[in-house]
Amino acid sequence: MSNLKPGLGRGLEALINPVSKDKIDNPVALSSRDIQKDDGVSNDVLAKIPLGQISPNPYQPRTEFDPVALDELKKSILENGLIQPVTVRRVHKEKYELISGERRLRACKEIGLKDIPAYIIKVDTKEMMLALSLIENIQREKLNAIEVATAYKRLMDECSLSQEEIAVRVGKDRTTVTNTIRLLKLPAKIQQSLIKNEISSGHARSLINLPNEIMQLELLEKIVKDGWSVRKVEDAVRSYITAKNKEKKKNPAPQNSVNTLSQRDLESKLQGIMGTKVICKQKKNGAGELIIEYYSLDELERLFELFEIIGKNYN
């Protein structure tokens, strides 16, 4: 990942701060008549580019485009002109690939414009292109929570960025990044409800703590049908977990007693609870130690959350 970071930093600066503070505070519509055509070789420049020479962004994280918002954007461009240019990378002399500005590009095409103002920046690798596209969209575009979560996951899987690195680059704290990624563990139906704004991210995060998909979907139905608040969902989930723990205390299975388990049985039971490898080292005097293994920062985060839930329910 070290070969990606230096260029990534410069590219992000070009994407996120492409205009001066004066232009941000006092936006003026860009006119393609006042911008020179691309010379075919320069990078880090603002130039006029034919719309037909720009291909779509293959790493576009947005999957939902609001037709009403697009119509409003078209009307604004017709009345006021395009205030914010798109950003592209040069593929060949007269061929470009979009990095950011999908809605602006679509709007300009649909109202029949031939050219569009664009920042041309240098992007050498697929990894840098992916990182720039995802991070810029996360920061600037109004993505839904699932689109953001998917973008974070792709940055981890395809760009080898840790959650800490992602948090720094998108200006969020690491816990926010972690909780957002966890939304991808929810059933598809709940993810779709989140995309459609039937439920909020707060609702979704609460549902994650339920032990199975059936219960998650049952509670989803109540949220949508009865308009449950996030607080009410949190209380319902907490009550369920507390009741389950009390039931276990009242009806402990004899075979689950530590005194009746062999070391191997104890390790097997703990591994089932923790969801990862557990090593139990016992001494002759009855003392010992437990070694809980984890294989990624994500898994460590999951274990912390598990301990936190256990701690809350036994306090």
C-alpha cells in the first residue's frame, strides 16, 4: 500500500480542493466559452472536454440516482450554468475516464450540451483510481449508508487500507467507519429498507445485535409498520438479550459446568461462543489462562463488541 499513498494524497487534494476559497464562498458558473480546450497532454488543468469523449467511472459507488434531484440539477445548469466542474483522468489523447461528477455529467448530456468543464488529473494505477473515486464520492456525494459501507469495504479489500486509514482519509472516526461496515452483515431486505429510507442507520445498527435473521426481520416489520423510534428498537433488543441471559442463569445445563468439562471440551465451547480459536492452559492448582486468537482488526473489533455486550448484561 505504500506505493499508493503518496500519489493518493496529491490526487485527493486536487479532487477535494479544486477551487480557491474565494470561488467556494462566491460561486460563479463556469462557461465552456471561457475555458480553453484540452491540449491533449497536460494534467492538473481545467479544460473544456467533449462529453462524448468521457467514459463512465467503473468504480462509481452510487447505485441510486434520484430522478427528481437530477431534473433539478438540469434546470439549475440551464438557468445558472455549471458551477462545479467534473474530474477526469486522461486515458488517451482524446479519451477520458470520469472520476467524480456522475450526476453533473448525466445532466449535461441530457440537456444537450456538447462540452463540459473538467479538471484533468494524473492517475496512474487502478488502485489509485479506485481509492480516489470512492473517497471523493464518500466525502462529496450524498451516498446512502449501504453505498458508503460498500465503498469502505472496497477500500479495505481492493486498496488494502485499514479502517484507521479510511477514517483519516474521509474525515470520520474509526468507530463510525467500523459501524458503517457492519451494516453489510444485515439481511438484504433490511439493507434495502435502509436504502429506501424506510429505516435509519440507527435502526439498522440496533438490529445487528439480534442473534438471527428471523428476529431481525420481525423487528424490521414493526419499525416500518408502527414507526418505532431508534430508542424503542434499542430497548427491545436490550430486553431480549437480558431475558436470554437470565434464562441461561436459571437453567444452566449440567454438561456446561466448567468443572465437568475436559480442557478440549472447554476450548470447543469457548470457541463456539467467541467465534474464533481459543486455547485454554490449565495448571494443576486450578489456575490457568485463556488465549483468544484473532486474525484481523475487524475480528478484534467484533470481539470487543461481544465483550461489551456481555459486560452490559451482567452489570
